[in-house]
Amino acid sequence: MPTYQMPIIVGVFQDEAQAKKAVEELHNANFGRDQLGVATHDPHMVIDNLAQDFMKLGVPQERASYYEHEFQTGHVIVSVRPDGREADARRILQDNGGYDASLGATITSEGAKQ
């Protein structure tokens, strides 16, 4: 399984409306569709193993498992490949109610050392 080391910013959202607003703001801030990932409970889209997908992008297993669990409990997961704009991506996700695996309400870059 190839693993890519790139910063990934992840936001967990309690509901789809928050996630949609965050994605809209990311687009308005010039983040391209190829930089965004959204895992939602759409019956037309099947997500087999979200944790494995995140680990392929370099997210540590513990965090990847956290996101998988959050997704399985009904939350929407938004990921951003920030391409040097980590602070912008983090702010947009957080301003719209996104949280991550580290401190619940704080969005962090998965690729950065903490």
C-alpha cells in the first residue's frame, strides 16, 4: 500500500449543512475540487474503509481510525490538501464548526509535527 506524505487538514462536521458551507467557502477561497475530499452518507456513494484511505495519504493510524469512527457515527468528514495554505484551510473548517482528532475543536495539519 503506497503512502504519500503530504499535509492533510481534516474537519469533522456534526451535520451536512455545516460541511456544505465549509466546502463552499473553501471553493470561494480558491481551493480546487482536486484538493478536497468529502465523506458523507450518500446512498449512491459507498466508502469501504475511510481509515485506510487516510493512512494512504500519510495520516497516522490512530487519527485515521478516529475519522473512520466519526464517519461511522454519522458525521461528515471534509479533508483538504492545502498546498501551503494550511492556516486558511484550518480557519475555514473551524469557522464552520469542524473539529479534528487532536483536541476536538482544533483543526490541525496531519502532516505537521505537533
